Amino acid sequence: PPRVLSGVQPSGALHLGNYLGALVKFTRLQHEIDTFIFVADLHAITVWQDPAALAQQTREIAAAYIASGLDPDKATIFPQSAVREHAELSWIFNCVARLGWLDRMTQFKEKSGKHKERSSVGLYTYPVLQAADILIYKATHVPVGEDQKQHLELTRDIAQKFNHDFNAPGFFPLPDPLIQGPGARVMSLRDGSAKMSKSDPSDYSRINLTDTADDIAAKVKKARTDPEPLPETIEELATRAEADNLVGIFAALAGKTKAEVLADYAGKGFGTFKPALAELAVESLAPVGERMRGLLGDPAVLDAILAKGAEKAREAAAPTLAEVKKLVGFWGA
Ligand code: ATP
Ligand code: MG
């Protein structure tokens, strides 16, 4: 049966990229498919997280899910670390995945930067844990941003090799990434060649879900652009990274294509386009931020949702792990 799995790391404030690339899609899918959405706290600690803040950051992600429309009665919402099957399957997958596969992962290269030898081992094997997150539920559809495409391919490779090595054809499905639309790759407001990220040190690089209307207006106004008016065609737009990004954000927020946005704004300068974009962003995000603040005002309710979600997730994960242990040949399995 089809099943959706995805998650977001509690590694900082959620931004427009997370919202358009991930959260909005979860909300749409929950009505059609059995949906599991977790808070990726095991992933978050691949880089240092303050232990005094991590649990609250986890609640913040859960609040953002619900504020953007995820219904805890429809979707299963849970903290990753509360379902130990993820970590257990991840170890087995570490023994299935090949070093050469992981060596090719571009996100590790970007995140480890110049100090590869000082990165955690977890940052390196992160995509293996991600494969376990998905396959422990035998998920078939994974809504993510464009930056996760390569990791999803690795998940498919791991599933395929596991099925082959343990002579279990079709045991794990080969999950399909759901990466579509102009919101699948939102770029930094400061640099059209870098994706918008929670971990970017510049707050001006991103629009956060909890930003005030004034913050949003100031950030859009300061967003880097070229001096030319907007072009007629998307081909021309594609040669101008920053302009392309702003038009893409507008399109995603308005539920239009970039061509439709250009039909309205071609020939107009950023002096006209930016205020319109800021207004649209405020209109879309202000209610989400407001609902988030409301939910965070009552942490007991969020904690109850997470606890119930964890229980449901464990029920779904445990049988898969039991079957895996049998296939691998562990004693007592
Ligand atoms: P970090 O910098 O800590 O990795 P992040 O902003 O990349 O944070 P993640 O928690 O790693 O956020 O990713 C959560 C989801 O948001 C994933 O599906 C990811 O593909 C998506 N996503 C992240 N950044 C963007 C972006 N700029 N545009 C579209 N989708 C994005
Ligand atoms: Mg990321």
C-alpha cells in the first residue's frame, strides 16, 4: 500500500524553503495517503545541538507541521529518537551501503566544508539513517526539497541491495521522491547559488516562519538582485539566479507557474516586484507563525501529540525490524 514518509530536522528556525519544499506538500498528501511525518532529532545531532534546547526545538517543528495544516488525527507525527527501530535498521543498512556510494554524496561535502576530518561520523552516514527512516515504514513516496534527491537515490540503492543480498525480492519498496514545483528549491536571499538553509549563519538569507511582517518586508527589500527589469520569458529568467529565485518564490506562494508570474510582471523593476512579493509572503506566512505561537503556548498538548504519534510509529516500525532481523539471520529473530 502507498505510504508517505518525510521529516525536518530540529536544527534551527524553519524557513520558507522548508515550508514550500516540504511542509505544504505533507499537508496536501495526508488526505490521499497514509502519512508519517517525523521530527528528525537523530539527524539534527550530526552537528552540535545544545541539549538544553533540543526538546524545545523538536516541539517547534511539530508546531510548524500542525500550523501549516498537518492534522495529527490524519498524519502520524513523532520524534525520530522515540522510535528506536530507525537507529537499529540504520546499523544494518550501514553494513549494506558501500563507502563508494557515500563518498559521492554532495551534501556531506558541502556541510563538512574545509574541515572534513573534524566532522562527526554521523554527518557522513546521515543518508544511511535517512534510508532507514523511510524503509522502516516501507514508505513508497517521500516529499522533499530538491536538495534531497541524491539521498533518495541512495535509499533506492540500499533497498535494492538489501533485497538482493538477503534474497528477499520486493521486501523493501523502491520509494519515489516527490519533488515538484517552483518551491522545491528555494535559494538564499543573499546568494542565488546557495539554497536557503536553517544552518546559514545569516538570518537575512532566509524568511523564517516566525518572522514578523516587518522582518519579512525588510528581508525581501534587502534581497540581492540585479538592476534589470523582469524579463518576458522563463528562459531569460533562468540566466539570472537571484531574479529567478524571487519569481519562483512568488509563483510557489501564489500557486502559479513562473511563466504566469512573468506575464504579470515582465518589464517591471524590483521596486515594483519586491513589495508585491513581500505582501504575498506576509499574507501566506503570518497566519502560520501565529498558529505556531499559539501551539507553543501549550507544550503539554504538543507533547501528547508527539507521544501518541511515537506509539503509532513504533507499531508500524516494529514488524519491519523483526522481519529484517530474521532475513539477516540474527539469533532469536
Ligand atoms: P539544515 O541547514 O540544518 O540542513 P535545512 O534548511 O536544509 O536545514 P532540513 O531539515 O535539512 O532543512 O530539510 C527539511 C526539508 O526541507 C527537506 O525535505 C528539504 O529537502 C527541504 N528543504 C530544505 N531547504 C530547502 C530549500 N531551500 N528549498 C526547498 N526545500 C528545502
Ligand atoms: Mg538540510
